[in-house]
Amino acid sequence: METKKIINILPTKEGFFGEYGGQFLPEGLKAEFDKITEAFLKYKDDPIFNKELNDLFKYYAGRPSPVYHCKNLSQKYGAEIYLKREDLNHTGAHKINHCLGEALLAKKMGKKKIIAETGAGQHGVATATAAALMGLECDVYMGEIDIEKAKPNVDRMRILGANIIPVSEGTRTLKEAVDAAFNAYTKEYETAIYAIGSVVGPHPFPMMVEHFQSIIGKEAREQMLDLTGSLPDHIVACVGGGSNSIGLFSGFLDDESVKIYGAEPLGKGDKLGDNAASITYGKKGILHGFKCLLLQDENGNAANAYSVASGLDYPGVGPKHCYLHDIGRVNYETISDIEAVRAFYELSRTEGIIPALESSHAVALGLKLAETFQGDKILINLSGRGDKDIEFVMKNYPLK
Ligand SMILES: *Cc1c(COP(=O)(O)O)cnc(C)c1O
């Protein structure tokens, strides 16, 4: 008998998935990242750590999140459509999964503070929440433009006790916020930990964030088996940095019958600066301490990424996604702003669920697959709820 291929690999000791990932760090920081790696590897198999984390998942975040069969959409589109409801987590998205994990690890390592960056504020809110819960200080670096745009999240973070540190460099958005947070961390690493917002950054962050997000795929696989008696034919998630998607995919990568799709943001089109589809349009490059497929100009500088969903507009993408793309295990397709907004309204009106604009990209791709693969079972990761997007959508894409 043929032995089963294991596709769901861990990175090498140096943090590489194929040629992607690694640790491209300033001299002084290498030792500190090695300490984080060591602590993570120790605690991830520690029964007490895992009991604490699982209790937080269950009693604090509200896990397991349900898998819901969309009867109305299924009837309308001719395939069986299921949603993994990460929107029902405390704070309204999947980000709380890895923030709780990282904050618990910070506690165990004796750190006093969490440093984070945020774009639209989602990662900042999840980090501030976990920090408040664990009695840690929290510094959130945020571009001045984003501070203006995402006022409710700024207020939320302040209520939760976080310090918001405005970043006035460059485009004054996410990319510069990451640089600023990283700079601060190089000065404070003895007492602070850096909590990155996705499966990006230097090793061990891609591996660590994936580990904490893999609860999504683990639950979803069991829930689909319980609910339907078999695995889904297709699974779909949106890809920004790639954490909610890798969390779902990790549960199914070794199931050869399951086809896997990532929805990348096409934004306004295929021109550089108009989208954030790093796998589709990127070339190999290094950003924020790791190697990945990167949207870049002819001089190799990271481009400004754009998507209607601000949680998706990062010019790079997690190294494992680049690897999974190269070996052909995951299909990465693009979804435009307009398609995402249409899916936003469609799910709201057909099922009574308002999705985040990020998650709407996954919904849009899932509905396309339904039209092609009639009768198949399609599982879509609903990474977050749309409350944060309501004002923006009403202003820019009003009801006709
Ligand atoms: C941040 C965010 C994303 C994108 O991040 P990934 O790391 O790609 O998962 C997707 N959906 C929601 C709701 C988010 O807040």
C-alpha cells in the first residue's frame, strides 16, 4: 500500500517552509527570537499550558465555534454550503485565538508587556483584550491614517487599557506600524514580547500563530464528520497574512480528497498598488524579517497594498502559503472589491449573517465554487463579523 503523503509540514529548524520564511533579523534580536522559539516548543506540548489555553478558548472566547449549514444559500446555489463561525468568537473574529496563545506564552516567559501593530485595529483589539485579561501592559502601534479611519477600534483599545502609539512615517498605515512596533521591540525585548498579527514575520511567529489558529481546522474537520458523515469536498478561506486560512487548512492538508482554496484580494484590479494578492502577483522578497511572495516595485521595495478589506491589505503573505502554492496543494484565486461587497450583502440577506469584508472574499469564492461544483459540500471560513464595516459599506456601497 502506498504510504500517505504528509503535506502538513513543520518548518525546518531555521524556520523555512521550502525556501520561504526564515529569520532575517538585526544581530541583537536573534537570541531573543530563539528564546521565544524555545519557550513555544516547550509549552505547546505542556499539559498545564494546554489546559489553561483550552479553558480560555472554551469559557472566555466561546469555542468551539459552530459549523453552520446554510440552507437558504445551498438551495439558491445548488451546492451544500457550510460556514465555520469564527465571527461568533469573543471580539468577533479569529484573531483572539492566537492573541490568547501569545499572551499566555508571554506570561509564562515572565514578560510584562505586549507590543503589537495594527492596521484597521482588529489585531490591536484582540491583543488589548488578551493583555487586559492577563494583566499585561499593551502598546499598540498604529498609523495616523488608520487611527482616523478606525476610531471605534481605537476607542475600544483605550477602554481596554492599551496605549495607542501613532505612527507618522511613510504612508502612515500598516506597513510603517509594523516597522515602528518592531523598532520598539528591539529596545524592550527583555521585558516585552512582540505579538504579530498573522502567520508572518520571522521564525517562530508563522509556526506559532499557525499552531494557535489550528484549532479552527481541528474543530471544523470533526464537526463536518459529525454533521455530514464525511469530509467537505472544498474548503475556502480569505488570505491576508494568512492566519485564519492556515488555521482552517491545517486540519485538511493531508486529506487528499479535500480541495483547498485561498481567496486573495484583487482590490480594484491587477495593477501594482491596486490589490493585495501577494501570491498571485508577488515575487520572492524579504519583508519584516521573513522571505515570502511579496508585492514589490521594480527596485524590490515592498509596494503599497490595497483592498476594500483593510485586514487583507498586506504586501506579503505567510511563508507556508507560498510553499503550499508552489507544491500545488492550495489553489489561490482572486476576488475583487465589488465581488466581496456583493457577497457581503448576499450572506446578510440570505442567511441573516453580516460578514466582515475580509471574510466576504471567502464567501464570494465559495459561491463561485458552488456554481461550478453543483451538489458538492463546500466549507467556508467566516473569519469575522461585519459590524466594524457597516458604516464604511453604507457610505461607499449604499443600498440601491
Ligand atoms: C485580520 C483579519 C483577516 C486577515 O488576516 P489573516 O491573517 O489572513 O487571517 C481576515 N478576516 C478578519 C475578520 C480579520 O480581522
